[in-house]
Amino acid sequence: MELNLDAPTSEVTEGGSSEIAVTQPSGVTVPERDILRQDCWTQALYAFGTAAIFERRAQILGRRLKGLAFLGIAVPLTIGGVVRSFSGALQYLEFALWIAGLASLAQLILTAWSLINRWQDHHAYALASMVDNHKIAQKYEHLGKNPPGHLTEFKFRQELLNAESSTCDSLDYQQELSDKERRRGMRVALRQYQLPCAGCREVPKSLKATNCDVCGQF
């Protein structure tokens, strides 16, 4: 859950270095280290959700490409089989070839559509982004669970990870993610980390879509 942070105050750590703390409206002072750890878990949530989005895309595009490859083999075999099967029955051969011709035309249209929409390229990118975002999520998780002893090192490692995440995000944004994909990704991530949704305030138990504007309607 997100902290509701107010103006920062300063406190001294055991090592003698000054560490920023933040006072919430409730009067509770939160050490900066805890805020950094929470930010790591928040970024892990987003990265995991993004990985789920591209994993889903890769699955859908993979099925389409397999279907197209199947048609590329099945249609010529069908035409050859039709000619061979009905070569002695000319009254049926013309009709069979007409059906086979429609199948061939459908394959040609689908192939052209896949090339225009770059299914192969998008499938390859989705697989790569899925892996990259999973790695980023794992790195944030590790940093959140095992923060360095010195706050300066903690900030440095987090900044490096933020830069890596930002580079990945800038490429992912070019893939035109839909609102439905984002909501599904959020639900997958919330279920993974067992966190309540900011919209419906519920911890997702499954991937079944709900009416929530944040983690549903996909």
C-alpha cells in the first residue's frame, strides 16, 4: 500500500550519518529507508504487471503465427489432395478446387495482414519485454527485501535500477498498450503480491474480470 507522505524531517542513524525521515499527517515518522523499500515494491508491482501484459500478447500472437504456419502447409496439401482424389470425377473436381481456392485466398489475406501488422516483430518484442520486466521485478524485490546497510549505497543501487526500468518503459510505451491490457496487468500483479486494489479495495483471488475500473473490465 502507498504511504501518504508529508514534509520530510531529518534524523541521525546509528552510523552517524543523517537520514531523512518523513512525517505523515497522522504524526507517524517514517524512515527514508522504509520509503525507499516501499518504492522498490511498488516498482516491482508495475514491472510484474507489465511482464504479464506482454506475456499475454506473446501467447496470442504465438497462436496466430502457428495458425498461419499451419495454413501455409495445409492449404497446398489440401489442393494437391483434392486434385488427386477427384481427378477421376470431374463433376466434383471443379467444386472441390473452388473450395480449395477460397482457403488459399484466405491464407493469402491473413499472410498479408500479418505482414502489415508485423505479427512476427511484435511477438519477438513481447517475449523480450516479458523477460526484461520479470528480471526488473525480481531485482526490485531483492533490493526491497535485502537493502544495503548504508543509505547512500541503497539510493545508488535504486537509481541504477530506476534507470534500467525507465529505459525498458520507454520502449514498452511505444507498443500502444490498451487500457484493458493495463487493467489485466494490474490485476495479475496485485494477485501476485497479495495487495488490495486502489479502486475496489479487494485483493484479487483470481484473474476473472470484475467491474473495477482499476483491476477489472478486461
